[in-house]
Amino acid sequence: MSRKMLAQKAGVSVYRLVQYERDLRMPDERTLIALADALGVQPHFLLRESMVNDVRVLHICRITQDE
């Protein structure tokens, strides 16, 4: 699914979707659920965890293919 298609299904802009993928923003709960629904997965599937300066941080995984 392209970024454009996913953004339309989830009700966000392509620009915002790219921000999520690049860890520049985190989606709010409603947007995360909309993205998961559009992709047919559970919301936790879209998140990954890492440690930054000994703090656990959640990131959204890359969820689309390049157009």
C-alpha cells in the first residue's frame, strides 16, 4: 500500500505519515488505531521499542513502501 493510500484510509496527510515513520512525531491513540485498522493489524504491531539514554522509547515502525 502506498503512503498516499494509507494516509487517505487513516485520515492523515502523507506529510504526517512520513513524520511518524521518521520518528519526528508519534501518532495519538486514535490515529494509531486508524493506521492499524487501515493495515489490518493490531496497533501494537506498528510500534517498536528502543532505549535512548537509558529511557525506554516507543517508535512507530516503517509502515509503507516507497512510492
